[in-house]
Amino acid sequence: MNREALRARLWQAIDRRADDIVRIGERIRKTPELGFKETKTAALVDETMRGLGLPTRTGLAMTGVRAEIEGGQGGGPTFALIGELDALRVAGHPEADPVTGAAHACGHNAQIAGLLGAAMALADTGAMRELPGRVVFFAVPAEEGGDLEWRVEQARQGRLEFFGGKCELLRLGQFDDVDLAMMIHTTPRPEDGRACVPLSNNGRFGKTARFVGRAAHAGGAPHMGVNALYAAQIALAAINAVRETFRDDDTIRVHPILTHGGSQVNVIPGEARIETYVRGRTLEGIRDANARVDRALRAGALALGARVEIETLPGYLPLACDATMARMFRDSATSLVGAEHYREIGHRTGSTDMGDLSQVMPVLHPYMGGARGTGHAADYQISDPQLAYVAPAKALAAMVVDLLADGAGGAREVLGRARPAMTRESYVAFQRSVARREVFEG
């Protein structure tokens, strides 16, 4: 069967399953869970994969789920299709979990629906009997990077080391047998069209800063205290003051939040805490901006005579989409959404741990529409279930055919041209080299 006929067969199977795919996306939307805690969503993935006759491995990097289908035409490359399990805290989102504050304001529910839709098509049709190689379906935890204090505590207890799901899965060797990978993210941005591929994304380091002063009676003896909150405020002002020193080409983004500012209004705050990311286009730019942020944090402590404990945490590496895979995706995406609705976009300043995978293997991280509002905001919602849930399933299935048909010629072309920057071992060593803790006495 030629690739056009095989693609058509898979798309017909997805159309037959469209209602199931939409139901899955909506079910996940209504049960949002935070990173490394996605037990309900992971159970749904496990249940669905097993229902398709695909054995699973669960509990990977806490909540990850992996299944696979072997090709019937002998050995060949392994292609991973990925979907992200987690939601994130968004104040004021109408569908936020009343206990955790989690909401699917980034479309990860659509990723899982599309992933499972592609698995349904490949399982229902037996299409892999026509192809070499292997397809891995991987539902991964914790792409959203919040909850830093909780994740630091998990690391101290030995439950994880890296704070992103794909980062941790790389460390654990769960991608060692994968040659190339892909996922599709939902976008609400009209300028992205119905489908688009970015050139690259920012990477980032994570940081926490704990300012320690001295508590005292705020009314009766403020001179006896050292105000940790004011130290943090000066540090925040200093970070703002150095923003104009960042090079435009580095696309630096620093966006701290104050997570603790005092315990009681009539007590001089003896402790204050900040979390932030330092994002940038290149590792060199991130390192430079990170050093400037550290100076600003020390300045706050020095001004008040407080102590600051600065912890720099390994984050996500810059993403580079594989050009050969992008060309193949464009061909199938334009068949789905029309050439007039397809876009090729430049650098994006958000971060994703798909960037970490892109350092060790060729990857593709396109976007498809079907949402409206603002990403990570209270007005984000799925507006077109067919485009958000069903079309990505078709696009993922089409890439399986394009990469593995004709003796996996497409995948072999990608792998022949790819020049990954790191091995898994050097990636893990680099991430460990980022982690550091400094105590500065002001």
C-alpha cells in the first residue's frame, strides 16, 4: 500500500473515532492536574492504551505512561509521539480545580487526545504491519514548570532530580531507544494560523531566593528587626533595573514572583521568598542574564543586612525544530488545514522541555489551532474541538507514514542530516552542572 493510501486509511479510522477523541479531550479538560501529580489523566491514558491491546509501562518519572507498536516490516527507527499530561495554576480560570487551582489553560488535554487518537488509528487499522520500525506513544508529566518549592522538596527526598517531565525521563533512560520524536501543541494565537512550525524556543534556568532577616515587633521595636520583605523588594527592583542591559538578540525573559512576604502584619518579616525563571535564546545568553539576576538578589540582601540563599535549578534547554521533519509536516498539515492556513514562524520566547529532547535527537514541535483566548490565562478555552483534538491525531498519524514508509526513508533522511548537540550522558552532566546553591550574607 502506498503512503497516500495508508494515510487515507488512517485518517478514515480517526474520523470514525472522532467522537471518542473529543470525549477524551473534554474529560481531561474537566479534571486538570499539576505536574508529577497527574494520576487521573495517566490512568485514562493507561486504560485507553490497554483497550487498544497495547501493553503499557506506567509510573515513569512518577506519572508517565508509555506504549508502543512494532512495525511488521523488519527493523527500523523508533519514532516517539508525545503528549503532555499536566495543567497549571491560573488564577480566575472558570474551570480551575477548586483545591489545586489547576486549569488546562495551555491545551495539554488536546495533546493527549491527539496522541490517543493517533494510537487508535494505528491500532484499529493494523497499519504498522505495512511499515518498518516502531512507534512509541508517550504521555509525559510536568512540562509546566511551576510548583518549584514542592519539586525541590521532592528532589531532596530522592523522588526526582530534574524538574521537567522529559528532562527526568531523559535522565532515567526512557528515551534511550528512541531515534526521533514529535508532539503537537495547541495554539490560540490567530497569527499562528491553523497550523505552524516555530524555528526555535527559549531555554531557561529556574531560581529560588530565600531572604532571611530578623523578626521584631513592627510597631514597638522595628529597629530591632531586619526586614526580609524589603530586601526582596529591593532585589525585585534591581532585577527590573538591569532589564535594559539584556541584548535584544538573546530574547531574555525574567519574571519573578514573591511567594512569601511575611507571617503576620505586626511582625517585621523575618523571611521572604522569590521564584523566577531566567529565559533566553541561547545557553550563553541565559548564563549571562542569570549572573546579573544573582547580583540583583545579593544587592537586596546587602541593602538590608539580610542573608539570601540563592538556588539555581536546571531548567529547559533551547528548542530547535528539525528542518527535514518540518518540511514533511508542512506537506501533511496543508492537506489538513489548507495552504492558506499554514504558517512558518520564527523564534518563540516561551520554553518547553521538548527543547531538552532536541539537544539529543531530532524533534518537531508544531502548533495547531482550535483554542482562543490567551495561553496561561483565565480566558483560554478550546473553541474548535475538531481542530484542537482530531486534526492533531491525523497529523501525528500522517508523520508516522511519512517517516516510516518506503523502508523508513523519511526517518533515515532526518537521521542522516541531524547533528544532535549532546548525548544523553552529556545532557545529564550539563544539567547537573547548572545546579548550584549560594548563601550571601549581606
